Amino acid sequence: MQTAPDVPGEVTKALADPIVTRRFSPMPPAALLIGASTGGPQALEQMLTTASSWLRLLPIAVVLHAPPGFIEVVAANIARASGMPTRIACHGDKFLPGTIYFAPGDKHLRVMRAERRVILMHSDAKPENFCKPAVDVLFSSAARAFGPEALGIVLTGMGRDGLAGSRMLVDAGGTVIVQDEASSAVWGMPGSIARAGLASAVLPLTGIASALDGLLVARQRRVPA
């Protein structure tokens, strides 16, 4: 009879604990914030090309743990595959629907309300979670700028970047969706958020795209004619 291998008690407990999800925000999203690291370029492309044209209703900001130069390559590939305009966010850019803005490879990216506009701001502050840009920086700023209308998505990646920012985002009433373990190259970032009970859904990439479509259709129905 084959027996299970010995596993440290802490790991055994982590494996045994069920993932508890939280309710989605009752407010349709007004902005989409995405974080990814190891395996992120492929995951981003698959998710963004699977989602429907409803995605153009939202401004989209992406933090990818990658160096300058490589970010430009990823952005160009996603523009070709998705048909959506992409750009490296410049300091002071308006955060407009229908465009995917990538954080520069060497600076943090924040969103900030300025009167009736939302603008993108660079920050040269020290790394967070050993990362610059950091998902935590983007998500925490989105919590302040959009509150319950912020939708965060955390894809495959090593470490825990995005955990603190996700906590701030859901405390502000927003929603976080994470990639599931089976489809992730590394389930560090999304796994830390799921295990903390901060995710409203834990899904494969096609499931995330479908969830996005549902949320965006709901948003469109609430927009006054």
C-alpha cells in the first residue's frame, strides 16, 4: 500500500485549507488593474485576446515584473494579438478607456484623481517586495482613486507582490480575481492572495476572460443612455 510522502506540518495545513472567496463588488468596474510576473507575458496575451471587445470600455493598467526594453516587446505583441492600443505609461498621461498602459520597467506606476480626470503617475520610490514596478503600488493607488469600482487581476508570478495592494483594494470595496494554480507557471502572487481570502474568484485564464465579459456587460447596462 502506497503512503503519502512526509510533508512539513505547515505545508500540510496550507494544502488542506480550502480557498475562501469573497463577494464581488456590487459596482461594475470602472478600471482594470493587472499584475503579473513569471509567465506573465503569455498569460496576459491569452487573457486579453480571449476577452471580448467589451474590454475596450475600461482603462487598463499593467504592472509586469520585467526590465525596460522587454516591456516594450510585450506591449507590442499584445497590441498585435488583441487589436487594442498599448503604450508604456508616461508621467501625466490621462488614464483613458480602450488603451492598455504598461508600467515602465524601472518605475512604479500609480493612478491618481485630478479634479474630474484620472492620470497616471510615475514614482521613483524604493522597490516594494523587491519589485520596481510593484503591483502593490498600483493597486493601493487604485483603491484610493476608484474604490468599489476598481477591479484587480493578479496572474502567474513568484513572490507576494500584490497581496498588500489587494487587501487595500478590497477594503475600499473593490474586487480582485486571481489566476488558478493549475494554469499558472508559478502560483506565488495569485496564491498568496487566494489563501488570504481576498479573491472573489480563482480561475484559469479563459475563466477570467469570461468573468470580465460578464462584469463589463453589467457595467454597460448601467451606463445611462
